[in-house]
Amino acid sequence: MTKLKCDNKDELKAQCNHCKSIFFAKSSSGTSHLRRHLNNCLKKVNKDINQYIIATQPSLEGGLSIKKNYKFDANKCRQVVSNFLVCGKHSFRTVEKLRFRSMMSIASPNFKNTSRYTAASDILMYYAKERDHVKEELAKAPGLISLTSDN
């Protein structure tokens, strides 16, 4: 709401910034109608300003199609980088190399580069989660379980 100047000093008006409607705004006559209007104003724009990236994905025809409802998830991205390091048997220094950082900045401009120490702690954290998950699954299994290995 924006205060409007009036000719009469006893009269005070306010204008909605969204729909430009004019209301009486004298505090002695109550202002709850202004709050109610702001809550219900149809012209008020509620945009999610977290993401302004248009995500594309390859289509079956070979071109690119726009993926709707894309939301960058930093935790998921860090988990995928951890999987990349472990499954590819890469060193932790890989995340600090210039080519890796440039690849990740092109893949997702919102990706925050991490240090090798952060990558190592992420891997240990995901390992602990998976270990606990396997323990829970084994505890739920009926009967006895024998684990054997060949050396």
C-alpha cells in the first residue's frame, strides 16, 4: 500500500501497489480492511524467484525439449558427485581440478564447488547412511543370514 496525499487533512487514503485500488486509510476508522485486501488481492503476483533457469533435456527426436518443474537440489548434486568419485575410482582431488569445475558450472550454474575435504566427508556420510540402511534390511529379513567371502 502507498499513502496518497489528499486535499482534506483529516482524510487519508492508500492505494494498492498491485491492483491500484484506493481505500480509506485513517487509523481511527480501522485498517484491517487494508490487510484483508492485501491477502486477497487477485493482481498480487506470487512468483517463485528461486529458479530462473530453463532446464532442457534430450528428446527422442534428437533435439532438446524444455523440462517443466525443474528445481536445483544441491544435496542431490553433491550425492551424485560422491557416487561419481567412488564408482569411478577417482581421487578426491578431482573436485578441485579446473576441468571438473568448469564442467559442473556448465551442467548447473547453481552448483557450488566443494573442496576435496568436503567431498571426502560427504562420501563418509553417504557410506554411513547406506550401511545403516543395509543393517535395517538385514534385521528385517526372516531367518538366519550367512555372509561368506573368498580371499
